Amino acid sequence: MRWYVFLAGMGLSAGLLHGCGTESPKQQAAVARLTYPQTLRGPQQDIYHGVTVADPYRWLEAVADPATRRWVDEQNALAQPYLEAIPARERIKQRLSELWNHERYDVPVKRGGRYFFLRNDGLQNQSVLYVTDSLEAAPRVVLDPNKLSTDATVALGEFVPSPDGRLLAYSISDGGTDWRIWRVRDVATTMDRPDELRFLKFRDVVWTADSKALYYSRYPQRSDGSGDDSKQMSIYRHVLGTAQAADTQIYKITDHATRYPYPHISDDGRYLVISVYDGSQSTGIYYQKLDADSLPAGDVVRLLDTFDAEYQFVAEIDDVFYVRTTAGAPNARLIAVPAASGGARQARDVLAEDKYAMIDVAIMGKRIVSEYLKDAYSVVRVADMQGKPLYDVALPGYGQAVGFDGDLDAQETFFGYTDFLTPGAVSRLDIATGKVSLFRAAKLSVDVSPYVTEQVFYRSKDGTRVPMFITHRRDLVKDGTAAMQLYGYGGFNIPQQPAFSVPVMVWLEMGGVFAVANLRGGAEYGEAWHSGGTRLNKQNVFDDFIAAAQWLIDEKYTSQPKLAIRGRSNGGLLVGAAITQRPDLFGAALPGVGVLDMLRYHTASANARQWSTDYGLSENAAEFKAQLAYSPVHNVKTGTCYPPTLVTTADRDDRVVPWHSYKFAAALQHAQGCANPVLLRVETRAGHGAGKPVWMQIDDFADQWAFLAAALHMQ
């Protein structure tokens, strides 16, 4: 099941900005003399399906080139003094620090009778991994990533305890990169064993049932010793105590260039299960029997290989595979598939498709725990192995529940709950009885009583009904004067659910209103909702977002000069498309680590090419036409007045490479037809976001919120 670290929640005193002009004389002077770095416009042109497309900033794609680095330095030299001159910035940063400084926990993982969990005592830059032998015993530190570097930019990536709980496989990310180095630690002594695995990204290693070996997917190694993510991954087997060079390649896909294999080991240790990924709705499941030494002992069997839907391995019990799938069920169902020959044709429904989207499922203690989305908030149900409903898990409100991890014989599991006004709390579920008891809760002193979250529904351009959460003061007067922040994502089958955030709490205390639109492209209403915002339908996502903004203005929650939009990654694309399509609609924009050049995104890596299931490829004539119509870099028009825009990225982002943001910022600065600032802030020693130390997050949000305070003229 899904589980996440509960990050810091936040808030600002109500009087933080009161009586303080947002543009001091120093700030006004900075605006008046804002001169953008000179950016070379090259002659590069490309021809796509007979259409010539200019790409004047192609040279910025060479992110390590000295000329690009100088340009980035010049951009930071412009942006940083501007942001630091905003009077509210230091007070915002102080309040962020005050509220971030609270104890918080993530969801425990239980293996071999031991409980492993992350805890942060407040302003620790990286959360510390603890272990305990019982819920009543005092936990002890098993790994403190704060000791791995002086600037806290070396982070714990993922951790996987062995089935017997004696060993811990864990990964390290250096400076925000997605590349991982995996090591193995003895839990009792907290000493690392000699094992080290490199060339891994995105997926965890998996233990064999006897805790003596690991299966993992890795990229090939380049001649210079680095990983080559332009090639496909393969599955390898590592025996503890041996060098990675001695690892055996177990499975490699040779008949399809874009499919990636990822391993699982069944709880009984008898099967290597291979999930084959070719996009979120194009997956397959293969398996191979294992012998008593966890070595493959037979041919690979292609159990589900039509690649016509999503197939998610859940569990194997007595030679029957339990699989969550969207095949013939856009809202997903749970099926049981016999391992015997012809098993796929003998599949039977265990949990039939529901009116709500089933986004995850696990099997523990002879119970099936399934999570559904009802208008974007969590509903968790428990059924017996025949699919008969037993009970719904009691949740504190209409929010997000994550976790529900455990072995097949587990009698307890843990889950986290949060919503916009509830800091993360972790609870224990007795699987047999359904009893819920609190395990840990974030200890944050903030008064949320003045605020309320409401859910509204509005109509998009084509008439589609779209939900949106709005959080604001209870005494909000809807007269159009409130500063509004509208957030969205809309992609990759990822739902946007309620979640507490310290920066958002700060925004609310500043007098702002916060809205999240549940756009097509996500998973809120199953695969139909997702596919309605992909490929040739991608414009629907932007239409949904623009319609949300217009609705908020029409209903007088805010007004155009007071409306800011924000999004990261695929959400950065969303913001970029919104301001290039409707620059007149917004008072400010915060596109972060965005995918902004849609014609060339897939050239960055093999991983980026897999995004084509949502974006399509410019190599396809119809998809190129759709992409060119909305690609932010290609739709910036000279002389247009764009809203105040702060583009943010990180120079070590190897997921959405930073040249997307470089090219977009350069295009906006060249085209800007009015005095509104267009700034590029590039973080160093950081990546796409995971593992970012607390001090860096606080600085980042202080810059963004201060930029909005100035742009929206907040008092």
C-alpha cells in the first residue's frame, strides 16, 4: 500500500503582514532596475512532420557547460537580491522555522517482530530511522542520515528491512539525485556490511524469504563507471557478502525497447514475480519459480502480458496470484489468477469494480484491505478472502489515508491520516477486529480553529464536473479581495488528496486562501479520469485548471490581481501552459521543476521517454500537433504581458532536467511585454525534491511566499 513520510505542517501569525507595505523603497528600486541577463538566441531549428520549429535556447540543454553555468549564476545573482529585498521574507522564514520545529513520525514498517519508523524532532534536516522490538519499548536509532554530510544534502532514500528483521537494506541519495547507492546494515550493531549496490533508480530492492539475498533492477554501467539511464533496466540477484560485480543477471527484456522489469518475492519465497512496466496503464506480470536457495528454477511464465491495462501484483497465496487491475474496469478490481497453465483465462473477481476508484490494495491476516477515492478523499474497506465486506476503517475525517503495509500473516498494520487542517497522525489497525488506536501524532502547536475546508464542484470548458478543495478563514468575506493560491497537478494517475502542510498553514495565516483543483489526468475517478487528461486529451487538464481559476474569480473568493497559481513537475507544466494560454487571468505564477519543452522532454533519459503514456511523443504526427499547441516553451509570445513569475528548479534534478526551466525562463524574459518580474531561482545541491533538507525547504518556501506577497500586494 501507499505510505509516505508525513512532512512538516506550518502557519504564520495573523498579523505577519499587517501594516507592512510589500514593496519597500529598496524593493521598488530593485524592480525599477531589473535587467535580465543577456541570453544568446541561437539559430537552431527542427523539422517535425514538415513543420519547422525554432529552438533558440537549445544550448541551455548542456547544463554542465561553462556557458550555461555562468548563465545560471547570473540568473541567481538577479533573483536572490530581489527576493531578499522583499520586507516580508524574513518574517515568513521565521514563522516557517517556528512551525516546522515540531515532532513528527512516518508510518511504521514491521518485519521479523521489529518496528522500523522515521522520526524528526523538529528542525532536523533529515528524519532519523528508529527501530524497536515492541510498541511499548523505547526505540533506538538505527540510522541517522544527518551525520552523512555537513550540509545535510546526503539523504536516506528508501529502506527495506529483511523478513527476519535482522538486516536493513537502505539507499542513499547524494545532493538530490534519483540515483541510489544501496547498502546493508546490521540492525543490532548498526554497522554496515560490505555490500554496496549502484546504478539503481526509482524502485526498492527486495529480500528473499531467507534474508540471504536481494533481487533488484538496475541500469547498465557506462565505461566511466556511471549508470546509463538511456538503456533499459534488468533484474539482478545479489548474495550478501559478495561484490556487486559478481551479481547474476536474472532477467532482461529483449523483445520490447520501452518495457522495464521490476522484481517482487512472494511471501512464501517460492516465486520471483516480475512486474513489467511500459506506462501506468500498460503493465504486465510474469513469474519464475524459485528453489530452496531462492534461485530461479524454471522458465519465466508470462501470466498477464496483454499490456492493455494496469496490472498490480498484490500477493501470491497457494499458487494463486492476486492482482489489482483496470482491465475491463476503469475503477479497478481485484482478481485471483491461478499460476497453472492458462491461468489468465481462469481469472476470477475477488473485489468487483466499485463506483469509487480503487487506488490500492493489500492482503494481510487473511483480510483484504482496499483503499478507494470518493471525490478525492480516502475510504478504506476490509473484506475477507472471498471479497465479503467486513468493515470500513474508521478515519478521523475527509482526508488522506496512507500505509497499510504488512506480511500475509500480519495481525496488525499501521496507517497515516492527514487533511488540510490535520497534521499527520499515525494509527494502528487491529486487522481482525477493525479497532483503530493512535500510535503517534505530530506535536504541532497551531490553532486551526479559525479555518475551514470546503469541497466545491465546478464545470470545465467541455462541461465536465470537477471537484476542488478550498481552505480559508471561517469568516472569509467573498468580495474578491483575498489573496488566493490555486494548486494543481493533473497527471500520471496521481490523485491530489487533502494533506496538511506547514507552508500552506503559513499562507493561511498570512490571510491567504488555498485551493486544490482535482484535474483530469489524476486518479480521482479512475482510469477514465486519468486518460481524459493524457496524450491528445492533455488540453483538458489545462482547461480544468483555467476553469477553476475563473470559477474562483466569478464566485468572488478572489480576483485576477490576487490569484496565484502553483504546481511542481507535471504541475510545473500545468502552470506554464496556463500562463501562456491565459496570461491575463493570473496575478502571479510559481512553476516548479516543470516539464516545459514538450517536443524534447523524452530526449533526457529512457525514464523520461516513458512519460509518453501521458504526454505522447513528438515523433507521432498527431501527438506532435497536440504538444506544439500547449508546450510552454513554444507558446511564449513576444510583447505579451505575463504575470509576475518565479521559475524554480535545481541544478541536480535528473528526473525533470533543469534545462526545461532554463529555456522557459529565458523565453519569458525575452518576450515579457510589461514590468512584471520573471525570475529564475536555481537551487544547488538539490534534485527534484526528495531528500531536500529542512533548511533548504524553508528557504525555498520563504522565497516563494515572499514573491507572492509582493506580487499580490498583500497587506
